[in-house]
Amino acid sequence: MSEKSKNPSTLATHVGEEDDHHGSVAPSIVMSTTYRTRPGEAAFSAHEYDPDRAFLYSRWGHPNARMLERKIAALEGVEDALATASGMAAMTAIFLGLLRQGDHAVVSNVSYAGVGEISHEVLPDLGIDVTHVDTSDPANIEAALRDNTKLVHIETPANPILRITDIKAAAKLAHGAGAKLSVDSTFATPIATRPADFGADFIMHSMTKYIGGHGDVLGGVVAGSKADISKLRARAGVYFGATLAPQAAWLAARSLHTLPLRMGAHEASARALAEFLAGHAKVERVIYPGLASHPQHAVAKKQMRNFGGMLAVTLKGGEPAIARVLDSIEVITHAISLGKTKSLAFFVSTDELQQHAFQMPGQQLADYRAIAGDGVLRISAGIEDPGDLVADMEQALDKV
Ligand SMILES: *Cc1c(COP(=O)(O)O)cnc(C)c1O
């Protein structure tokens, strides 16, 4: 059977695990930093490196990273992947791998805070121009493209208001302008969406979230064509040293075995919470891609096979009511981060994001506020029993 004919659950459990030593069925952790070599086989230049040939030195690549990269590439339906030390390292690998002084990038005006801050602060320091737009309307991407645009970066669903961008439309526009499209697919995971099927060139994940899934491993990954990834590997892996360590790679690869199962459970929990909250008298708005009320539900249906585990909620009592809920939840944990087996909830303030990550001008901010108000209660629905999660929110809302 070819990899192409296999389904995600089979790929997640098997790919990359064929040739472990000693006949072991479960993969081992290989801690060696250097590998035996033969005359003429090893070279010091990153340009000579091919991860499918022998391993040389673990900053360049090692068996546990390779196993993980092959699994991700198979799940995303692309040729190759680069595992990195964190999601931010994956993002930096794309930005600094592709963009040069004098280049221009179009970046979603709603994105993970670290990505927003890098694109507002670090890229301009390097002489790279960035235009931030609401990418959920492809016309905004089109209007922002310039002759020197090299990259369009979108996040779908976008943190924290689950805004959806039409990947196919974004890819067509980027390619028409001679730019690449990168997609932060952390919230979707390859189980919900395979961005390459819609034309994306680079797919990145914070593996710290759903892929690791248990809240105990930091990691990131970029997936794409073999040629594109080998360029990023030379810069980010070999030069910047963003390589993922063997234990972390092993744990992330192990966690991938259950990703398809976990995503089913995350979605069931999120849907139960979304439906309960949408009908609650103290709730103003529920934003969940799987609800018909989501502003881009039609696009979500086209590109998501699973609507994911994240939802954002605004309450009629505003921030004080959200604070009361966060004080009262018992099963759901008040903590940042997301994508864990345990449910987490956190208040994301619009003002704070505006100061640091978004820095949106007038109309863009007004449009955002119309959806998110002064801030949202972001819930990462875990894999606990959906009824228990609903009961927990019900008792917490009773205290508002
Ligand atoms: C967490 C996150 C990141 C950053 O990943 P780290 O692993 O924390 O470095 C990037 N994008 C999104 C959407 C995230 O949720």
C-alpha cells in the first residue's frame, strides 16, 4: 500500500517507524549527537545535507526528528517537514528563511501574539515591510499585494476569535503575485485541514498544542515541498540551531498516534460547550467554526473536516462576568495555552492584544471589536466527558 492510499490514523501510527533497531516495535530515543561516517560521506556545509542520507550531527537532523517529520509530511500530504524547538521557531524559520531586506509580506492582522509581535517589531527592524490585513476577506489580501511581496501568512482558525481564511483563495492570490503562502494551522491540525490540498506552500504548527496534546512537550514544525523545506532546514536548523531535541521529538511522534482520536473528542467537547453556551441567557456570543452562526461557517465547512476544540465566548456581563466564571470553574483549568487533553480557559483582552500583537488601525480594530468586544473567554475544550464540561460551565455561570 502506498502512503497516499492510507488514512490519517494509519499514517499517524506507522510512518517513520519501520526501521528501528533491535526489532523493537515501539521507537527508541536516540541520544547520540554524532554519527559514524565513511570517507567522502560527510561534509561541513549545510548545502550538502540530505536528511534521507546518513545522519551526521544532531543539529542537522536525527532519527527521532526524522520519524516525526515523516509522519507530519504524510499527514499533511506534502513531501517533507522540518521539526523545530517550538512553534515560534517554526514561524521564524519561515519568516527568516524566505524574507530579505527590501521584501514585503502580508500577514493576518489577527494571529498568535508572538507571531503578531515578530511581524510588527522584528521584521521591520530587518528592513522587511509588513502589511497586516483581515485575511478572512480575500479582497484585503489582493489590495495589499505589491511587486516585492514574497510571503502571505495566514492563520486559520485564527487565535483568539477563530476567524477563518479561505486557503484556496489566499493561495491563488499569493501565487498570482509570485509570493508563497504560509498557513499557521495549529488550531486546525492536519486532521481537520490539509492546507496543501488548497494550495498552501508552507504549513506550520505549534506542536506544543494539539500535536503534543498533553501539555508536556514544546515543539514546532513546518511542512512543505522537499526543495522549500531543505532551504529552511539549512537556515533554521543548521545555522540558527532551532532543531527539536530527540526526547521532545520522540514524545511528539508518540502523541501523534492518538491525534486523530483526540481531535474527535476535542470536537465533541467543543460542540457540546458551544451549543450549551449559545443557548444560555448570560452569554452574548459564541464563536465556534462548527456553528452556523460563525461568520465564515461556509468557508469552514469547505476546508475543515473537524471544527476543532477551540471556542471564544463573550458574556453579557463583560470582563467582570468572565472573571467570575474563571474563578468558579472546577473541571476546566484557568490557564493559558491550548490543545491539551485537559480543558483550559483564559480571558483574552482586546486592549492588551491591540497594544502588543494586533496594533490594528481604526476600521480594522472596529471590525474586530464588533466580534470580540473588549475581550473573549477563550476555551480549549479537552477530551474530558462533554457532559461534565457543560455541567462545569453551567455551575460557573450560575455564580455570575
Ligand atoms: C502557541 C502558538 C504558536 C507558538 O508556538 P510555541 O510552541 O508556543 O512556540 C504559534 N501559533 C499558534 C496559533 C499558537 O497557538
